[in-house]
Amino acid sequence: MSERPEPVFSAPWHAQAFALTVHLNETGHFAWADWAERFGANLARHGLARELDGGDDYFAVWLETLENLLAEDGSAGRAEAEQMRADWERAYLATPHGAPVRLGR
């Protein structure tokens, strides 16, 4: 029996944020160079210039960068993002452990 490889992402939402960002780049919503410049500046602003392991601190800044970029280009406003975040929080807090989270609107 072979050993299972270590997961690439430490949490499912990290993978989802990464995949969404790559998809938006690949479909022409923004240039990767612009993304990388903004993300690097946000990491520095948060004091995360040290070696990062791709944990929550790294992906919190990743998500912040993506939200800011989408708000600036009009794809998703800040109020809309905040409402979605609140909806998800209510949904996952109301979901029994181990059950899939369903976002009801």
C-alpha cells in the first residue's frame, strides 16, 4: 500500500480561492502580473514577508486581494462580498458537523 500524498492546500477554502483566482485570470478578468504585484504588496502591508506555509494568514491576504481587485473593476462590490460572507457564515454555523454546507437564498 502506498502512502497518501500530503494535501497541497491545508484547507478546502484555500484551494477554492486559488482556483477561482486562476480561473478569473485565465478568462481575462485580470493579468497575472497585476495580480502578483497587488498580492505581494498586500502580503508586505500585512507584515507577511517572512517564509509562508500557505496557511490561513497567507490565504486571508489572497482573498482580500481578490476581493479588492473585483471591487475595483466592478465585478463584485464590497457590499455584495460582505453579504455573501455573512450568508456563508450563517449557513456553516447552522450546518451539523460533517454535513455539506448549503447556501440558501
